[in-house]
Amino acid sequence: MMMPYNKALLLAVSFSAAISTGFATNVATRDTTYAPVETQSPNSNYKPAFKGQTRIGGVKTKTPVAVTVINSSLKNPWGIHMLPDGRFLITEKGGTMRILKATGGFDKQITGFPTILFRGQGGLLDVTIDPAFTTNRMVYWGYSEQAEGGSLLAIAKGKLSADETKLENVEVIYRATPAYKGNLQYGARIVFDKQGNLFVSTGERSGNDIRMKAQDLSAGIGKIIHITKTGKAVAGGPFAGKANALPEIYAYGLRNPDGLAWNPQTGELWEAEFGPRGGDEINIIKPGSNYGWPIVTYGIEYSGEKVGDGIQQKEGVTQPIYYWDPTISPGGITFYTGNIAEWKNNLFVGGLSGSHIARLIIKANKVVGEERLLRDRNERWRALVTGKDGALYGLTDSGKLYRIAKK
């Protein structure tokens, strides 16, 4: 039975206070659904395509959790990846890559990058390592690059030196074209698949004069790209052999996809992207699928006008699993695989403008519960990862690395 709103709100405040001080209490004694965590009015009167697609009932973490800031001296951090030994590999937008100790202290600073355009939403962006990193020491990263006609997202790789201070034999393996005279919405998350190939999310660069390229199969922006370690299209892609289509395109119709993560239960690729005013989405990425932007969206223009014809559903366009209105500006996402049992396989979403971490409970590829964590910290959560110690780690725009762990 749903709890009255006032009581649910009181419990939410109690949990927020408890988790921010490191003394979480058992705010729920049994599995219970509370009022939806979103209480603000939406930007539009658009209706969801199915029940539970937005504003799902709230849930509360029962496990006592401690929150600790283990580093507060990072400069515009953007990407984070766990090294095999439990240390953190972190990018800073200005062009620095650092290794942090498992305890959060600075360990190494890495140099050797190509020229990086640090402007607007651009800079040194996501980072990941080769599945065979322990033997080949290869690192892959995304960054914004000055190019003829503007700027673009580039993906590069290099070998981490034995002393861990520089990248060697650096090579740019992919560029998301066309270039554009703007500094917004590069996308840029990178994940490896089980075959050792890369999935890359690319933003559609924001401008009204460019964003329709998200629907254009001859353009590499507003897409999920599937490439080999050398930057070639993975064979057998959904658009391979199609006239005027890039063979590396795996899915299209995306706005600014800042989150990519593998669902450990299903093996499916999940994605999070920014809407404009409202319409932030969580999607399951399927080969050849069109996710609609900018023709189909649950968001509106920043001006308050409709986006295009104001369509939310269209034949041939894949609906989001979940969406938010108002926006939370989803950054990095991760499926939790640590030692807090009730969080296992939940999807955690870094909220930037939302200033919280969203915890989504997933069942049969549907969101069945939502919780907002650490709202009282007033942070913009850029990237999330499960640590080797079973804790959840969160990177914020203010330069902090948080450890969120079972007490």
C-alpha cells in the first residue's frame, strides 16, 4: 500500500540526513513503495507511452551506508575507470590524466596526449582500459579536437609507460564527423564489449543547424558507434553495406549520451542521455534502432517551444525505458556490482543539474523503483563506478571523489 506523501517525504529527509553524515538508519522495515521522488511539475503535458516510464514509485535504502570524500583536489574531472589493482584512472577536462591510490590520494600524473580543445563541454573526456591491460597496458580515451570547420570528438589510444607517467605510441583511431563550430554535447562514453571491441557514444553537438544529423546515417554524431581497437567498423554491423551509411553506426537518434553501461544480468548495453528541458532518457541499445532525437522526444526547447512537431511516439522509433521531466541531466551510469545486497544490479545514474545520484531498481527491463541519494551534498555527479572493495564511487564536477560504502 502506498504511504501518504507527507510521511514519505519525512522519511526521505531522514535518509538524506543520515547518509550525508555517515549514519544511515533503517528508514524502511520491509519492501515498500513510496511516493515518486519527483515532486516538481513537468515542463510539458506529454504523456508516457506506458505505465512506469516516468515518475515511478520511490524506494528507500535499508542498509546503513557511510559516505566519505576521499579526494577533493581534482580539477574538472570527467571520466573514471578502475585499474586491476584497485586504483583509479581519472581524466580531468583540462587535459590531465591521473592515477589515484585506492585510498584516494594522488599517485601518478600521466602526460603524452594530443592537443586537446578545452572549451565549453569539451576537453579530455572518458577513459577506459584494454581488457588485456595487465599484459598490453593499453589505455583508450575520448577528447574534443580542433578540426577544419570546427571541433569534433576524437578517440585515441596509447600504451601506459612502465613508470605510469606517460602514454606511448599514441594514435587517434576514430573521429566523429562532421566537425561543428560549437563547444557542446560531444557525448564520449567508451566501453568494451566481450569481443574486445569498443562502443562509443557521440553527441549531436546541440545546435539547431546540426542536430538533425542524429538521424543521418552518413554522420557519426548523435550515435552509438561500434569499432575495433584500430578504429574500423566491427564487421556485420546493422548498417554495413547500406548506401550512404557509416558501417560503424550501431544505433542512432541520440542527443547527448553521457552514460553507457553493461547490464550484468542480461548482457545488454544501457545508455543515458540529456534531453533539453525534460526528456532525459534511459535506453537499452539495440542494433539498428532509432531513438528518435530530434523528431521524437519527451522534452521541450529551452525557449519553452515544442521540439519539432512535439511528437513523443512514432512507428519505427524505440521508446526509452525511462525518462525524467524536469531534467536531472544524467551523466555517467553504472550497474552496481558491490557488496550492498539490496543495491545489487541496480542502475545508478549521476545527476548533474539534479544534484543527486539516482538509484533505479530494474526488473524485466523496467524501472520499478527510484531513489535519490546525496541530494544534500549539492554536487554535480559526473561519473560513477563500483570499486574493487564493493563500494560505489562518485566523481563530481567540484573535484571530489566520494566513497559510498556499507557501514
